[in-house]
Amino acid sequence: MNKIEKIFSKIKIPNPIENCLEFGGSTGHNLLYLSKLCKINNIYNIDINKVVNDKKYQLLNYFSVYCLADNLEMFEDNFFILFI
């Protein structure tokens, strides 16, 4: 079992997840792995690095947001039920 598998095996994850956010997710590798463990309706990856827009893993429900933390008001309170 690799490091990321060990981490995710310790998290109680609702299934399905409506909206999942990874802040500082770079290319979205963690999100790809998590999407294989359970159904995620909408995957958001926010990063200040432009690689967030690469969509390296081609997830259909993947939304990249290239911005700083002070731009997060675009999301309503309690929009995300899982943060990684």
C-alpha cells in the first residue's frame, strides 16, 4: 500500500461526494485517486500554479480554478463536504 492509499484508507468518506475540493492540488493526482475510491459528482482543484489547468488526468467532472485563496468567495458557505 503506497502513502496516498494509507492516507485515504484512514478517512471516512461519504459516497457519493457531491462537491470535493483540493486546495493546492497541483495537477490533481490525489483527486484522481480519490475518484477511483468513490463517486464524486464535482471535483474542484484550486491552485496558484497554472498546472492546475492541465487536466492531466481527464476527469469529466473536474473543475480547475487558478487563483489565490482570497478569491474563494466564489463558492457559497458549506458548498464542499470534503476537503483534501
